[in-house]
Amino acid sequence: MQLIKPAVLAACNEPLLADLQADYAHLGAQLQRRGIDIEAVRRQAAAFGVAIPSWGVGTGGTRFARFPGPGEPRHVFDKIADCGIVQQLGRATPTVSLHLPWDRCSDWNELREAAAAAGLRFDAMNSNTFSDQPGQPHSYKFGSLTHTDAAVRAQAVEHNLEVIEIGRRLGSRALTVWIGDGANFPGQQHFRRAFDRYLESTQRIYAALPADWRMFLEHKLCEPAFYATVNQDWGSSLLAAHALGPRAQCLVDLGHHAPNVNIELIVARLVAAGKLAGFHFNDSKYGDDDLDAGSIAPYRLFLVFNELVAAAHEGVPGFDPAYMLDQSHNVTDPIESLLASVEAVQRAYVQALLVDRAALDAAQDANDALAATQLLQRAFRTDVTAILQRLRLDAGGAIDPVATYRASGWRRKVAAERPAAAGGGGGIV
């Protein structure tokens, strides 16, 4: 698979090397005064990775319209090519998460080979029972896994079983289940019966999981069911995960919560329960905005990672979260936004590694609120850009990924090869 030529990478990196060396040495000296070994931090951060959503390389939309960009992927092989560019430049996205039937193809072995050629593997599989597909016998207009009609539920379950089988062939080891089921009017749905049907359907899916797979239950406060969704918050998700079994866990999407909800507290509760599946990283101002990670609330993203690093530091049993981006917007080049989000997530993780855990424990035990919060703020305010740049350089990536991407002319190239996509209707993905 043709990616960006190494000569382009080298030409873009070369003018930045001296500044990076100086910045890295300066940051190392600063951290050393705080008792932190920058090389130890860099080694730990080098092992961090986040999955790319296949749908994230296309231009998304709103409930009202979609405005396609040039060179949009025509099929899953184009998506893999674009994801390969993100990995080539950022070097922290070694896996791709597929969404079926959007990413259906005729030869799964060929797809796996194409991914390997782009330096990629496959992460969690995502099923789609929130929209109807051509030729589908039953409609999901009034629900899927929780529909009142058993035939509709059976169809939705069967789709999930097919996704598991495809994922098994691709080397995935997890299934993410999100449904749009719910109600838009009071009285439209019997809440308890709908949740019982959700449990019944997901139990059938859970029973079909391969022995080494996990099942990620994704909740969402609202949309498209704005009055009540069946799996609307982490409490409902946790109830379902406990009912299903030990390999069912709760996925946290940063945009799927009520305004001002303390997401880092939710993370801590799920960690304690052994039910944290992982994350869909994005950002939001008003709702499920699907904005680039860290673009609105970078401190909140850091606080989430503070809980994650603390759990890893304390050796919480079974702690193994899966990380994935989940964003979609109209006004940026999707590859550029993914590159920016990767760096934002990495930044929050590295900053959380800088928290003095012993001092924080002592401040918390002494009820010293100011000292505790200042310890967090000190880590958050540390500019770790040089570490992130060094990570990319050492792995063969770009010191400045977005600038290198623009210099490569990749968007112009694929725009010439791929027919323009049609716009028009709502384009939420």
C-alpha cells in the first residue's frame, strides 16, 4: 500500500530536529528537578496506543446536512489507506475499529492483508442496528435489540453474531454494542420491559462470544431517542454488564453524558467494579458533538487519564481498557482532526504520568484539598510536546504530523483518484 514517501517525512522532520533536541533536553532538566526521569516517562508512553474509527476518516455531519470533503473514502479499502496515513505520521494508532455493515467487503482476507500493508491491525468491531440497510426484512425505526417484535430482535441479534464472526476472521477480540433504541414520547415505551428485552438480546450475543473476546456495552444519554434511551447512562450499562457476565463491560464515550456530569468519577466507579471496557475519545460543548478530543475540555481529558494512570499504578486487578477515537465533523480535514486528537489523548496520558502519586496520596489522606489539586494542575500545565515529538520521531513518524500531512499532498492526491461524494441529507455517523 502506498503511503507518504519516506523522503517527504525526512524533509519535513529535518528542520525541526535541532529545536526538538534542545526542547527535550530542557524538559528533561525540568522534570529531573521534580524527581522524574524523562526517559522512563517516554518508554512508558511509547507503549500507549489508541484505535482509529474507520468512519472517522470520512466527513461527518449533523442532523440537518452533510457537506462532503474532497477525496472521501469510497469503501473500506480507502478507509484503511487513510488510517494508514494517520498511523504513519502519528505512530500511536496501530489498530482500526470497523463498523458493519458500513465496512462490508467481499474478501476479508484481502482486507486483513491491506491493513497489514498499512501497518494496522483490527480493534473492536462495531455493529449497526440503529439504521436500516437495503434489503433488510425488518425496520429498526422503533428499536432493534429491544423491539417489541421478536422477529426484529432476532434480526438484530443475528447481525451482531455475523459481526463477531467477521471480527474473528480479522483478528479482533471485542464487540461494541450501541443501540439507538428508546422513546421520543412519554408513554411510548414500557421502560422495564424494554430493558428486559435488551438483556435477553444481549445475552444471546454474549453467549456467542469467542472465549478470548469481550463485549463492550455503550450507553448514550439521548439521540435518536430524546425522551428516554434504553441504555442511557453508566448505571444502566453497569446493571446490564453484571447481568451478562465477566466479559461484558461498560464503554465510556466522552460525549454521551449529561452536561456537567463528572466523567472521571464514572471512570473511577467502573474501574472499582472491574467493568471499565474502555473509551471513545472525543469532546463536546453542548451534547454529543463528536468534536476533536481535547478541543473543548483538555483538563477534563487529563482528569480522566489521571484516574486511569492511578488504576494502573495501583495494580487494579483486570484493568485493561481499550482506547479508541470516535469523532466526526463537517469543517476539518478528517485526517488532520484525527492526528490532532491522537496528540491530545497522548498529551493527557503523558501529563497524568507526571503526577506525584505518593504526594497526592499524602495530600488526600491529610484532607489537604489545595495541595492535592495543585499537584494535578502542575502536571497538567507541564508542556510535554517534546516527549510527544520524540515518540513520533523515534518510531519513524512526523515531528509535526499535520504540517507533514499537508506538505505530502495526500488530500490532493486522493481527491484526484476518488469521485466526489454527494451531500444533502443528515449525515450523523
